[in-house]
Amino acid sequence: MKKSIALLFCIATTSLFAASNATKSANADAIERLINEGVQFHEQGQFDDAIAKYKQAEKKDPKNALVKYEMAFTYHAKRDLDKALTYAKAATKLKTENIDENLYSLLGSIYDEKGMPDSALAIYREGFKKSPNSANIPYNATITYMRKNNADSAYAWIKRSINNTRTHEGSYYYAGFLASQIGKWPAFYAYTMYSTFISKKAEIIRDNLSRLYGKTKYLVIKKDNAVEMNTPNIKQTDSDSTVNKEFLLAIQTMLTMDTLGTRKLYDKDSTSEQQTEFLIHILEKTIKLVAFTDEINDPIQRFFQGLIRERLVNAFIYTICEPIDRPTFAQWLIKNRTEQARLFQWFNKEWLML
């Protein structure tokens, strides 16, 4: 019995389709293998070998955006910015759904390093539209605006970054730094304390603690027998300047009126133990101000509200102040080890999961 022509055609078509899929699958597997080998070479610092692997992959699929991105990334590492730019731009013209954040971050960085900040910012704006949940793209835009000495725009972009992440230490570090530059004092304390807590980089922790201590101490100056309020002379054009002034006044009043034993808070600290004692006293009360100010309107405020609600303020402060005077921290920890453990448990299991 003869089979129909239609059935024979269907069988032939199915066979060809299956063969075509098998070929495509094998080709895709080969490209993926070459990319992975290239990445391994890159991580070992063998950039030329990495590029050779990517070029093999490119021959198999000239329209593969990931291949071009990895090529751009490695050329960038080699400091060949022209070739890096060529491949990164080529990648943006292809299907980039899964690599938009990394690709636009890289392309913007290349423009920035080539001394083309306006092109970099245009790329960051385009990339952020494609990846509105990105923390890296607005973080990179912040760096570019800082290089242009535009603190207001830099702060606006770093706010976009921290709204999308709770663990990017660089974002919170610059948020605190920029807040101090433009006179947003509640934000300065909030972001700088939080950055100190989440950071694993010793230089960031030291810089944060130095800034928290120095800027606070500078708010009140003792000259001879007189005590003077010393409000930083920072131009403020936004509507929350009144809130900032009230916040500063509260801290200045604390510095003027509070004592540490026989010492006034505005007295000069002569030991690291006294510096720690000063900062612990200030930050404990500052956290209460930060938690309920109207000036901060992002998740960081809920973090400090959570510290108060869970009675973890002291554990938080002693933990971030540890590098100033470790003996003071050690004495606290002996009696409060369970409290520090509870702090980290709350942070990891509740705060980061919110």
C-alpha cells in the first residue's frame, strides 16, 4: 500500500527540521563552550587567549551579543578602549535581553574613560530604561556626574541605585558622601552608618567612621571659654533645607548639653576610647532622629526603624564602631554576643528578604 504524498512530505519535513535543530543545538553548545573557555582565560589574566576563543565563537555566530560583550569586556581589561568600544556598540544592536545591565554599564564606562562623559550619560540613561531595576547603571552614572563636579545630579542617580539594592556597598558609600556635600544631613548619617555596616572594605569603613566623627565634632566649636554652633556653609536650594537645619540643630544641642561623665561632648577627645564613646553616644540618638525624619523617603529609613523596633540599636552601633577602639568593642561583645548574633540574623533573614 502506497503512502500519501502529503504524509511523505510531512515525514521528510520533520526529519529535516529535527536535523536542523540538532545542528543548531550542537552549534549553540560549541559557542557556549568557547565563551566559557574565554571567560576562564580572562579570569586568569590571559586576555589574548580569551579573545582568541571569542573570535572562534564569533565565526560560528556573528550576531551573538554575548560574544561581542565578552570581547568588549576583555579588550576593556586590556585597556584597548577603541576595540572595546567597537564590540560593545556592536552588541547593543543585537538581542541583548539578558545582558543589558552589564553591557550598558560597560559601554558607559568605556565612554567615560575615553573622556566622553556626555556620551557615557546618554548610554546610562538608555540602559536604565531597559533595566530599571539595575543598581550598577545608576551607580556608574553617579561616578560620571561626580567627575563632572555635578553633585546634585550625582545624588539623584545614586538614589536610583540604592533604591534597587540593599547590599551594594559602593552605592551607599557615595550616597553618604554626596549627602554631606549637598547638606542632606539625615541622609548623610543614615547612608554612612549603613554603608559602614554592610561594607567589607577596610578603607570604606575607615573613611566612613572618620567622616561621621569629624563632621559631627565640627558642628560645635569651643573657643577659649565660649562654645559656638558651627553650621556648615552649604548652599541648599531644595525644599527640605528647613528639615536639614532642624536636624542639625538637634545634634548641635546634644553636643552642647550632653556629657560623658565629666566631659562635655564638644571637649577634645584624646584617646580612641573617648572617640568611640563620643560616637556611640551621638549615633544612638541620631538613629532615632533618622528613623522618623520626613526628609528620607526610601527603604533605608525602615532599616533604622527596624533597629529600634527590634531593640538592636546598641548592637548595630558597637558593631560599626569596632575599628575605632577594638578593646571597647571586645568588652561590649563579652556581655552582648547574643545581641550581635541577633542583629546579623535579623539583617540577613528579615531585612534583606523584605
